[in-house]
Amino acid sequence: MLRLTAFLLATCALLTISAGCGQQNLDETNIEDDVEAELADQGLADPDVVCPDDVVAEKGAEFECLVKATQGTTATIAVRLTGENGEFELSQPAGE
């Protein structure tokens, strides 16, 4: 539980202001790093994650990221924002 709490606190730095439109968008580099860390904690060796760069940072937002494993396999993972400070949860995309 302590590890999860520390991880969630680390996600507070995910948000950045999107220039020009006044909306807050996720910083895709930070979310990619955080998803990689979560997947590594779950046992995936050295994952490489690519997420979209236009996700609005609001609770309930959902998007998919591409995950590349060191073995050369790829998969899609669904990400849903669960809090106002960039907290998220991972799941399989619908239909997989």
C-alpha cells in the first residue's frame, strides 16, 4: 500500500498547460514514464510506452498507449485517469 501511495504521489507532476487553448493536457512524456514504471512494477521487463499527446487532463479521461516489450512484442493498454492530479489505472482495451 505504501508503494502504491508513493507512486500516486509521483503522478502529481503529470499535468502541463496546453499552449493556446487554455485546457490542461497530459504531458505524454511523463505519463509514458509513469506507465512504464507501473508495468515494470508488475513484472514487464524494460517496457517502452507510447501514449497520445493530446489527452485532456481530466478525471475519467480514457486513452490507449502502445506498449513494446524487449522481446519485440507489442500490445495496447487502456489508461483511465482516476483523479484530478493525474492518477491513473491500467486495463486491457475493450475487445481484447
